[in-house]
Amino acid sequence: MVALTYTVAFEGVEARQVEVQCAISPGMPAFSIVGLPDKAVSEARERVRAALTAMAIALP
């Protein structure tokens, strides 16, 4: 299943629309973040993992 939603990213005082896609498939629980080629990607991965932990969703 593919889910699609939109959010915004601020660039200075301007807001840019960002499309977020999520694909769910059977198998081992895991997630991947792709996009920005900088440190923000690895930091986002830790924020997602922390959010899942706060919601009591455990990943191996």
C-alpha cells in the first residue's frame, strides 16, 4: 500500500510544499529515509525511531 501526504518546509521566510510518500509491504519491520543528501537525513532517521519508541512501537 502507498500513502501520500503533503507538508511544508521553510526556506527562510518562504514555505515550500513537500510530498511525503510511504510504502508499506510485508516482511521484517524497518524503514528507510531518502531525499536530502546531507546530515539531515541521518538526523531524521533518529527522530523517526524516537517517535516510534514514544508510541510504543518496537523495531528490531
